[in-house]
Amino acid sequence: MDVKIEDSWKSVLQEEFEKPYFEKLTAFVRDEYRSQTIFPPAGLIFNAFDQCTFDQLKVVILGQDPYHGPGQAHGLCFSVNDGVTFPPSLRNIFKELNGDVGKPIPSSGNLTAWAQQGVLLLNATLTVRATQAGSHQKKGWEDFTDAVIHQINKQKEHVVFILWGSYAIRKGEFIDRDKHLVLTSVHPSPLSASRGFFGNNHFSKANEFLASHQLSPVKW
């Protein structure tokens, strides 16, 4: 199957694209885009991969679902388009970033600049129906994103995996802690952020690890 995704990822994931579950997933997603309002726009489903090539990847931040409100999702987890009000979790991410490394709260919630420095902003599920959180879960996306993490785990070294919340932590249980740094905490959601997200210092810890392996830090 010819999937429109950045070339280095296409090479790494080509076997996955030929599997029966991915063909079923593709048929489901195409039908959904024809019959429903789906986010992100179809051309941005693989935006996380297009913005962060496999070769440059050094950090993975794992989310769960795309945002399901109009104009928010653009294929990068936790990120929103320029001019869109910050969702609560993103607001808390910026608050922690400010407390950790002193970066002022930005005016835009668009995290493309992170992705272009080697941060894979990966949702476990890459599409969603408008206003229906979780509506595309258990259709095959989770199998695909598990395979993505497996390939990163196997083929790369010294990657920082940032896993916020029990869902992301479970999804990353198999990651080799001898090769990679795995940072975990509660989710930045307002329901949990005060119970261990604030003060986790994941942004500075990630950069310290990268620097210790002669990799350039991320300009968060």
C-alpha cells in the first residue's frame, strides 16, 4: 500500500502498511472522511512523521487522541493551530515548561517547532470524529502506533520517551530502559496535573540526557 508519509518513515514502516489490519484501518478511515467530519484534516494525519523524520528523531511525546474540536488538531499531539485557544492540558504543559526551564508562556500553542527539532509528537490514535472523543479508538491505529514505538525502540539509541498518564505509560512498558530514557508522570490534565505533573522537570531532564550522549538539546 502506498501511504503518503515522509520517506524515512515509509522505509521503516513499509511492512506495517502491508498488513491486513492496516488495510482494514485505511478503509475505515477513508469511509469516515467521506461520511463524517473528522480531525485532523486528511492531509495532516501523518503530520507528526512529516515534521520529524526517523533519522532526526530524539524525543517522543505520546498522547492519546487528537483534539475533536474545530480547528484544533493538526496531527501533532497536544499541539493546536496558531490562534486557537490553549486546551487545558497544553496550558499546563506550558506552565510546567515555564517552571522547569523558565521559558515564558508562548502566544501560540503550535508545537511544530518542537517537531522540526526531532520531537515526535505522537498520538496513539491518529484520527477522531468531531465532538466524539475516542471515536476512532480500537480500529487499528493503536496497533500501528505500537509498531512505530517498537521500531524506534529497536532501531534507535538514546531516545527520550516522555509518557504522561497511565495510558501512555502502559503503551511504553516494553521500551528498553538500558538504551533509552523513559520519563513518566501523571497526565497534564487539570484533573491530575497537581498530583505530580507540575515539578516533573521532564523538559530539562530530556535535554540533560541528550547532552550526555552528545545530542543537541531541544529548544523548548
